[in-house]
Amino acid sequence: MTLIHEILCVAMLWGAFCRLVRCNHMTRAGIRFAFFLIGFAACAGIAQPLRAGWEPSVFELSLLIGVVTMQLVTAPRWRDGVPAKFQAGGQP
Amino acid sequence: MPEPITSTAGSASLAVVAVALLGPLAGPYVVIVFAALAGSLRALSSTQTITRSAGAWLVLRCTTLAVVLTSGVSEYLASAYGVAPGDSMAPVALAIGALGNGWKPVFSALSDGVAMLAARLLKKAEGAEGAEK
């Protein structure tokens, strides 16, 4: 369970990193903040097993699977950079 | 800091492997590294990076700087304000990482502060001289 949790956290961090690389100061602040929070949560998740007796629950794993799946599914939309709707001046 | 353990399933996490490899000090450093890594993502989000390697380089720079500076800043906070270093490490590393390339305003604020202090001291010294005359 812990290994699955670590793999999912690393995948989540990688997904957030890849999107944040594409972001710039013209990207909507909310979008940037959301991916920063995802990266933050992934970093915290990777370090969680340091706590004594900590084991990931099924609920936490299902949340992680959901986020990683969402990142995988939306990845093609980021292939050519930040989607236009997420850039300042783009259609909301 | 709690004792690091491996899970009952016998799977070793990255952090646990780090503790096993680097010893007991790895705990605080893992906290610093991951907090700085999280902070550097904020810097990455507002920087124009063309490639992943350029982004990784920025994250590496921010994280390394945070690893180097955090313990010193935490020690200062402990001596000046009585904040336990263990409590302040993660927020300090996060803040240093989040600063990213934005050190210029920090340095200019510091230099402004020093200049203001010097001007105040000079004025005080001139005032004392005038009073003596």
C-alpha cells in the first residue's frame, strides 16, 4: 500500500511539474495555484511514510488515483502548451 | 521527529530509504527538501521556462538554496524569537523555495533598510556633535 501511495504521489508531482513548466505569468493565477497545491500535496505525500505507524488508507489511495487519472486524461490538452482558456485574456 | 519505519508490507518508501542511507539527520533534511521542492513549484509556475530541463534546473537551484539556508534561518528564528527549529524548518524552506528568482526585491529591501539605518545613525551622531558644541 505504501509503495503504491509513493508511486502515485511521484506521478502526481510529475504531472504538476510538467504543467507548471508550461505555465508562465500570463497563465490564470487560479490555474497556477491549483497545480502548485497539487505539487505541494504530492511532496507532503511522498514524505508521509516518515511518520511512525503511518499507512495510507483506501480513501487516500482512491483520491490519489483520481487525481493522477485526471492528469493523465487531460495531458494531451497540454501538449502544445497551456490551453488557451487557461491563459489571461482567453475565454473563461 | 518520529522514528522512521518501514511498512508492514515490507515496502520501503523513498524517504525511508533516505533515512536508511543517510542516518538520523535525514529526517529534518527530508522535510527541508520536500518543503523546498513544494515551494519551488510556486516559483516555477510564474517563470517562463521553455523545456522540462530548464524547469528542473530552476527547481534544483531553489531546492539547493533552501537546503543551504534553512538551518541557519531556523537557528536565527530559534535564538531571536524562541521558535523551535523543528517547527520552523518546513515553513522557512517553503518560503525560500517559493522565492525562486525573486531575490532582487529582497536584496533591495535589505539594502534600503541598511541605508536607512546608516542615515539614522549618522543623523544621531551629528545631533550629538551639535549638542556638544
